Amino acid sequence: MNPGYLGELRALSAPRAKVFDGGGILDVLGIEVDGVDIAAGVGEAEVLVAVDELLAALRRLAQGSAAAQATVGRGPTELVLESRRGDVLLSLVTLAPPARVLASALLLDSTRLWSEAAGAARTLATDLLRISPLVAQSPLLRRLRRAGRQPPRQRAAPWPRSEGRSFVARAGRGAVRCEVQVPAEAAARLADRGDVPDAPLAALLGSGAVALRCTNAPALQWEAPVYLVLRNLVRDAAALLQAWEAGEPVFRLQFGSAEVSCDLSRDEVRAPGWRAPARVPPAVLALALAGAARAYAEKAQRVAGRAAAAEDPLRDLRASAARLARQCAELLSGDLRRARELVAAPPPTEPPRAPPPPLSRGRIRRLVYRQVWEARADERPSAVWPCTGAIVTAGGHQVVGRDAASGKLVFEETCQFAARPAGSDDVFVSGTDFVARIDPTTGEARWRRRIPSAGELWAVPGGVVRAWSSGLERLSDGGTQAWRTRLPAGAPEQVLHAEGALACAGRGTLAAVDAAEGRLLWKRRARVLALAAAPGRLVALCGGVRPANLMLALDPHSGRVLWERPILDGSDATLCLWSDAALIVSGDRRRAVTAARLADGTRRFSISLPFAGRALLAGDEQVLIATGPGGAAARIDERGRVAWQLEPDGDSPAETALLQRGVALLHRRGALLCDAAAGHELALLASETPKLAAIADDMTVALVDQDDRLSVHRLATHLSIV
């Protein structure tokens, strides 16, 4: 076992040991049949969970179930077991793309299989107890230790029992057609799908044939489990559309043993054995594949004749195929066409911007600002973003761009949600029926894409993600759909990118999906108040009853809890990352800031703030500033001491300080600029506390007052002691 796992197991406390579920403990899983390791391609898996699920599946077979299945690895990889009187028919299927059968038609003696699985479970339990005796009280260890005598077998009828009628599902028009042939035996398995609720995949492993027919070309045929074939084809068809919209010249689609080459610039398709290429537009080919998958799913659901389960693979296949078919129909209708004015080339990828240097080599004593222009912001801004050459304001119903030098209106765009990507001046906007990426200096759309409904946006590296009714959708930098995935809690309320994973929080659930592929990585029940990303970990502030809050550090890819720290006071605590620590402002009257090390969660320091009321934190690599009501502010040094403080002046609500090049902007008697290191006042730009404020890299300040008037102030000169 990994030394890191050993340390975690030995560090388990008695309360945590009682709820130990084996999740996150990974090891190489082996399933050997007749000297062949049939799980050799699975790799690492949650061994404790896999063995526990295997025992549960065998127990269901012994109790009279016709089939059962267990998840034995990531991807996921499913082990399907079917009852054959005194034997068990075993199949191993991976649903990771490309979905395929790793092993099938393995007939094993049920008594021998139970004996070997129970022996493995007892060995694992003995090893765990030797490492940490406390885990003996967990339900998982109790089940593993009780794995002994095989339960008495009830009489089960052979499966399948129904007489199936073969059927054909077709789709396509004109130059290309796709045909799915399901024989009687596979149809019989589908008809008995409701009798095997413990193994939803077992009924879908019936073999059939999928044929692709193009005009004036020999047909291509793929014989395999039809569900797995169509699952792969729908995924490949979506990738084909994405490549076509992005302007790629060639796409290769794997159709069984044949590789179909699609020339996207000429709308031609070639395959081995064809004398000449077939004239097939990419959208027409994708529509034929999606239509065949949808027709198969609909007929298969009618054959079963029963209500679908909560997690029905056929329903998911039908939904993904229908979604792809709608996109193809839009492309063919001209609403979404690969035209320069609608889908331009992806914007050039800019290298990450280095943080700007300090404004002065010495101690700044004075900043001199000049107001450049002022304008009425009728859009009632809720956010203001200074960009290179433009000032962008986002209101409740529109986003407006103005020239940074003159205040002249550059563009207006009706929208409901807007987001700004990190390291770029562009703006993503989402209206009732479109998503677009806007260049704020010209107001032109780099790309514009139609969508059925508006959704909240979050900018991520390489594109943007958008919430939809059942989950999350990602669009690339070029505007093409990278993936769309369902989430356990539906549309998320918070999304954060953390080292190739997207953490999604909402409706009492915290989940993570792969940022490149959109597949669900893990999920857990948690009422998330705040999220933050640090190297190698995801920090979540979760609300509860006892204690009031809990701070967790999790592995972003596995969801494994690295450490946890209770926060005993405060139901409205806030979270901030600074240096190598996570900081929490607790919720009592006299606010206390507690810093926990990101490495292990141990306390680094705890300090009481010199002012009362709601407090907010802002920090960069050099300084950490806490702000409170009335413009109160205090700088906290690396040892947890107050370096300087400003007493409250008024009753304005607390606003987070803005830090830029050694200067802090505070909402205090107006827009106060002060030295972040020493707290000296440098400039005061407004007579009243602004509603919104922003400061750019070149120290340009944009302010929105309480009457929604936008003013821009540019730095004229500064006085420093060098």
C-alpha cells in the first residue's frame, strides 16, 4: 500500500474511523481467470470498494437475482455477472471512451468464485486492522470480515426468459444512412431489462450490427454490442462537428476495424475498399449517426415496456443523441454555419501575463490623478472591468463597452450573464439565445453561438463553461462545444478550475468533472460556502450545524480528503488563500482571522481584528489586508501581527480592498488609495464612497457612484522617496 495511505489510516481518529468507507485507497486490481488477468487494462482502482461491491453482487445472485454488476475501476469499468444455474457468466466492460468489452463469455463455478472473493476480502480486512485497529468499527470492515460462508442459493430461472423479436432502427437521408440491426436474442435481453435492476448494463450487452451506407460506395458494417457501438459513434460524431466548426482540415472516425477519413474542407468521406470518396457533409454524417442512436434507444425502451430507472443508460444515450441531432439540424439550417462573421478563428493564445512590477522603486508618498471623462451609466452596472483601451460595465440586462480615452460608446450587447477570462481583455456574454466572445476594443464578436436558453458563465483556461438546466457545458476558445455533462445536483452555483478539474458546487453537493472531457470524477454531499484552488488541492468552506463551518482540503481529481479543520464559531465565515495558508474570518462579533497551512491544515496563526462587524480579506504575494464596515482596514503580516490599521469612518458596508502594484484601493470616504505596505494615504479620488471601483495594471481607476455615473481617473504622476 502507498506510504501516504498508511499515514492517513494510522492518523484516523475514532469518530472518523467509524465512517471509513474505503474511498480514495487505490491499488492495482487483479481478476485472474484460468491464469489470465482479465482486469490488466483497468489500472488503479478503489480496491476496498471494488471487493465490497463484488461480494454484494455475488450475494444478490445467490438470493435469486438473474444478474448483478459491480464497479471495479475508474472510467468506469463494470463487472457484469449473470446467473447460469450453478455457474456465473462473467463479462468485463469499460465505459471509458472508446467503450468496449474487455472480457466476455467466462463461465465460472459460483462456489469457487465466492470462495476466492471472500478470501480476498478477509485478507484486505486483516491488512487494514494490522495498520489501524480503529477501523474495525466501520461498516465496510464489518462486511469484509463477515465474508465467509456463501449464502444459500435460491432457485432462479435462466435469463433471458422472454422471446424477443428482432428489429431495425434507421436514420439518415440523401448521401448517407445508418442502420442498426438487433437480432432476436439481443431483443430478448432488452425485453427482460426490468427484471435485472441490479445490472442495468447486462441487458445492453446483446450483440448486433451497425451499418453505414453511403451513395455509390460499399457499406461498412460493425458487429459488436450495439449499445457500446452507438455510444462511441455519438461521441465521435460530436467530435466531428467540433473539428468542423473549429476549421480543422481532416477528421478520422473509427468505425469498427475500418478508419473513415473525413475531408472537412471538401465535404468528402473515404474508407478502405472504396474506389472514390463519397460526397458527405460532416453535419449530414453526424446527423445520421445521432439519428440511428436515438432511434435505437427509443425502440429499445419500447421493447422493455416499463418505466426507466433513475439512472437509465438508454435514456442518457437518447438524450445525448437528440442533443447532437438538434445541433446538426441547426448547422444544416444555416443558423449555425461555419462562416467568418459567426465562427471566426480562435483568438491567439496569449502566454500568462507576468504580474506588473511595483509602481516605484522607493516609498510612494503621493499619487496625482486626473479625471479623464465621466458618463451616465444607464445600464446600472453591477461590475466594471478596465481593459486595454476600453472600460466595460456589466449591468443586469446588458454589457457596455466605452473607449478608455474618450468615454465614447464602442458597443452595447444585450445579455443576462457576463464573464471575463483571466489573462485576456475579451468578454464572454450570454443572452437569452446566444453566447458570444466580444473584443471590447472594437465591439466585434470573435464568435457567436446560438443556445436554447441563457445560463451563468465562468471563464476557464481555454474557453468558458456555461450552466444549463441539468449540468454544465464547455465551449472552447473558438466557440465550439467541447462537451456537455449532467451533474448530480443539476446546474451548479459555483464553478472553479483546479489543475485540469472543474469543481462544481450547488444544492448541497460538491462534484468535480474532467475539464477536458467533461466526465464526472467524484461527488460528495456538502453545503459549500466558498471554494478556492491551491497547487495540488481544492479548499472548500462548508457549512454545517456542529461545528458551524468546516474547512476541507481535497484532491481535485479523486475527491479524497487531504485534511479537515472545524471552525467552531461563525455561520458566515469567509475564505481566502494567501501565501502557503488558507485564511478564515470567523463569524463572531470581534472578527478573528485564522490561518491554516495548506500542506496539512495545522494552524499557522490566529489574530483578532481591531474592528468589529463583517470583515473581508484581500491578498497578493506581498500583503494581506482585512477590511470592515466604515472603511476600516488593517494589514496583517506573515506572522499574524497587525502592521497598520485604519479606524472606521462612517457606516458604509464592508468592501474588499483592491491591490495593484503595491497600492491598495479602499472604499473609505470615497475611493482612497494608500500604500499597501505602510498604510499611508496617497490619493482620494471621490468625495463619497463609490458603488463600484476597479483599478487596472496601468493604475487607471474606474469608479461608479451611487447615482450610476461612471468616471475614469488616470495617473498623472507620483512622488516617491528612492
